[in-house]
Amino acid sequence: MNILLVTAHQDAQSFVASLQNAALGVLERKGHTVVLTELYDLQFNPVASMLDFKTNSGAHVDYMFEQQRAVNTGSGFSLDIEAEMEKVKNADLLIFHFPLWFYGPPAIMKGWIDRILAMAFAWNTDARYQTGLMRGKKALVTTTIGDPESFYSADGMHGATVEQHLYGLLHTTFAFCGFDVLHPFIIDNTTAEDSEILEKRVSDYRDYLQNIENADNYIYKHPSA
């Protein structure tokens, strides 16, 4: 498989970074072709603007329709966007590594999604969900949370599961674009667990990825074409 790892954490020594490195090691040893996008290392610009296009329609335009125009006319995007789009085009599976911040990904990853999963590239008005332009590709979210799992339930402090908090990402972003979305891999209580337990969580992640090409634990799966 061709696999793209997209990681967002400002600390190269973080637990999130250790998960990315574990994934890279396992997947390459299994013979997959793995490409990295480390957003902080790239100093990726998360701000969508008219500078994202090689040409534009004028001063007052809708950003998403400008994305559509850039794809449909072939006028093109800025170099940083085109480089990431090429990685997405080539990928069979995208794995997103990030810490849960205010119940979603950090802003730098949200900006990557806004700028890269562009209208007419990843989706269109008549190409959403089972007809989304990313159909045939898979997405996996791997996220870390500081609180224990018990806090994430209807009766817990946060009143919902992690999956429910991530609904906008898993369903109305990735599934919306046509990805088949695997259940997220969640590592909880990272601010309180001791190092031995956290190392076991990394080992569990390695084990999970050993046969990722055959994974079928989907949270959203589109019907076959």
C-alpha cells in the first residue's frame, strides 16, 4: 500500500511523535511505501487565502469556489498545496496523528484539511460521501487524549465518546470526501499514565498496524461502486 502519515505536534520528542515513528517503522518493514507530512516540521501554513492560487478570479471570491476553479481550469495552486495534493493522490491510506485539542485536531492540521482537501479535488457539489472524490481511499485517525477513557461517555465529564467529539472530522470531513473511515485509534490518560503503560500503548499500536491493509473495523464505510 501507499500510505501517507500526516502528523501534528509541536514537540519532536512527544508521545504523538513516538506513535508516528512506530507507524513508520512497522509499515516500512511490512513493505508499504510510506510518505510523511510532519506539519510543524514543514512549518505548514494553515491559513486559507487567495495566495493559495496561482491566479484568481478577483478581489471578492468564495474560497471553495476558487478551489474548484483552480482544479477545473488547471490554473493551479501554490506549491505547498500541490505537493500535499500529490501525496494524497498517491495514497491508498492516510493516517492522521495528533493530540486532541478542544475535541478536535490542532489548528495546523485543520488548516491542512481546509487547504488540501479542496473542492473539486476531494469533493464537489455532486460528489460527496459515497460519490466523494476520495472514494477507494481509507483514513485512520490516531489521537491522544489527556483524560481517562471513563470521562468520555454519556455519564462522564465530557458527556460523549471521543468518536462523538470527532464526528465533524470522521463523518462530515473524511467520509464526506469519500474516504472509508476506520475507527480511530485512541490513547487515553496520556498526562497521568506512567512510561511503562505508555510504552505498552505504542506496542499495541504497532500490533494494530501489522495488518492494516486488511483492517475492516470501519466507523464509516461507503457501499462498493
